[in-house]
Amino acid sequence: MDAKQKTLKTEISLTGKGLHSGINVQITFKPAPANHGFKFIRTDLAGAPEIRALAENVVDTSRGTTLEENGNKVATIEHVLAAFVGLEIDNVLIEINGPEAPIMGGSSNKFVKAIKEAGIEELDADRNFLKIKEKIVFSDEENGVDMIIYPDDHLSINVLIDYNSKVLGNQYAILDHMADFEKDISMCRTFVFFHELEYLASKGLIKGGDIDNAIVIMDRVVRQKEVDRIADLFNKPHIKVNSEGVLNNVDLHFPNEPARHKLLDIIGDLALIGQPIIGKIVATRPGHHANTELAKKVRREIGELASKKHVPEYDPTKEPVYTIEGVKKLLPHRYPFLLVDKIISLDKNSVVGIKNITVNESFFQGHFPTEHVMPGVLMIEAMAQVGGILILSRVNDPENYSTYFLRIDKVKFKQKVVPGDTLVFKLEQTSPTKRGIMNMFGQGFVGDKLVVEGELIAQVAKNKE
């Protein structure tokens, strides 16, 4: 899609209280450059720490979405993010001087109005859309929850909620184009059942709850005395209730406002994917946990796709840079510890090497006799030997030098390597060489599957006489 990234023209601030904390906070939206995304800054904490709005930073989804990064948290962020996504804004710095975003009427509408007042500015960078190419599913069978994203040519969202309540019944909500977010979704308020109020209060939640920022559903007949008791519990004025329905005695914006609010939450929580998506979302009984789990799953898919983009091309018919004889001239290793068969690519910053795995490898005698699996430490050793060739190819007399590990970091094993596999290692230098020390990032692939990765630091040193 041909569209540019957007941010704010100028900064703008709002004040209000947090739904659960009850703390009065100020939140300020500031313009941000292209590819910045959404980031929160806790200005009330030492050093004004940054908390990125990404799914892997979600730590709590009970009655709202809470992010945490490096021990710093910010809560109830979904309505803020939904406002930006709904207005198709990509980059904002969000400063907040408290632990929780203000509830501001229980929807995104006041945030939308503030954003429009600040103005929206187009940036000189294309929007980085994620086009869904295969169905992605998160299911919780026990609770009847299904979140599915299907391939489509634009973003649309369908929501079904069912709380086994004769007041709400089954409700549907649909957003077929994000351009309709402001008028159809943004003003739809959060809701809670009357019978939940006392429990939530006992857990230290909804301290900032009010009939002005939440719809309270009366799904059974309750005596006026009980209604007054709960009002006193929250230090709120008494309200006369004559029947089942909405406690607030206010008009709903739409007959299906609760379902539309769940759709709003989906938009805010899926902002944590980190880029706008193109696909059809179908959600049954969604909630913050399911929304954010789906966002995490999509981000894992993004990571796997990114890895596949970097899979080295291996054509066995092409002449290698170094055959095994060339490898032996560079590396001092010999049987049974020479774990590189050939080098197929080499430039000033990267190298690609091959290790063919056969059942005749000596280590398979004991690892394991009934299920042959290449030891992870030897995968790292093979990767390091390929990296050693990147280092030693730069010296005039490599036979007089050796490479030594100084450090191995952030190693991850993704999949078993077994006889018959061909391991393709790619190593890239990540910083300039200083005093013979080289930093490298290495990956090992079998086909298009990433099987191992890690950061290596090695030093090249001249052999003693």
C-alpha cells in the first residue's frame, strides 16, 4: 500500500486519573521521527526510563494491558494506543508522570480529540505494513476464546462477545475500514458487571472508576439497599435503580457498545505488534490476554520471516571460495575437530561456510546411540571456525596465527541437527576490529530454518615460536 508514516505536528497534554490506581497523572504526546513507533517515558521515575510499546513487554492483562521494561511499568495503555492506530499514526513519544494512563471517559475519544487538536503530520518514509499471508491463530478452548487473522487486502475486524448475560446477549461489532474508527468505535466505553465491583475493589483495582468512565451492567435484579452499599464502598453518590440494565441510567452510544469497546481494545493491544497489519481479524470472546498473546504470536512470525530473509543462498554446483584443502590452509584444526567443509562466500564483513552432517561423525557414537543429535557446543564450535576464516583470511601468513574465543553471548538453539542435514553458517562482523579482537553475529541454518544463533567475540594472535 502506498502510504506515508505519520506523527503529530505539535505536542499536547491531558490530565486525568488512572482507572485502577486512582492516581492523577499528566500524559503528553510528542512528535517522533520515522520508524520510532510508540514509546512511553515515565517522567516521574529516576532517569525518565523508556518503555517500548511491544508485545514482549506485556507483563499483566488483568483488567487492562500493562507493559514493563527494565523493571519500569506503565499500565492501561490500550485506549491511548487505539487512538493513534485508529487515526493511522505510527510514531509518537508518550510522556507520563505516573504508573497508569488516565482513563479519560473510558474510551479513546478524548485522546482522539487531543490528537486532532495537535494536528497530524506526514513523514518522508513509507508505512511498514505487515501483510498477513497465512492464517495466524490463538485459541483458548477452555474459555471459548478464538483470535484469528486471515489474509486479506485491507485491515478489518469482526468481534463476537457472549457473557451468558440476558442484558448483553450475544453482541457483534464490525470495523471494515480504519477510517470509520473515530465515528464508530472511539467513543465506546469500557464496561463492568455490577456483581464484579466488590471483588475488583477488594483487589485494589478500579480506584478511579466512576459512572462517567465505565458502563456498569446490572445483569440481575438487585435491591436498592445493595446498590447503595456498593456506592458507599466507592464513595459515590447513590443512584436509584428500578430494573436490570445499565446502572448508570445513561444512554448507550450504540446498542452493541460493549462489543465495540472490545473491538477498540483489540486495536490498542495489537498496536503492540509494532507495525500496521493488513488482514482480516475475527475475534470470539476476546480480552487483553488473548489480544496480546496474538500480538506476541505475530511478532514471532515477523522474527521468523526476518530470519528467512537472511538465509544464505547455497548452490552446491557453484565453485566454492575455499574447498576443504583451502580451509585446512587457514585453520589449524584437523580430524576429528575440523568442522568446516567449504566456504561459499567471503567478503570484508561476512563469511558463509558449510558443514555436512553424516552419521559417521565421531560424536554420534555417544550423542546419542539411539537418537543421533549434533551437540550444541559443536554447532557453536563449527560456527566459530567459519568465523575464524573471516579473521584469518585478512592476514598474509594465516598458518602462523590462531583464533581464540573470548566470549560467547545470547546463544539460542532453535532446532535439532541430525545426520543428513547440511549446516549453512553465516557470520557478520558487527564492529571494527581493535587489537586483534573481532565481534561477530553468527547464524546457522538447515534449509530455510534457523537452528542456532549467537554473538561471538574472538581474538587473533600470532603463534609462539
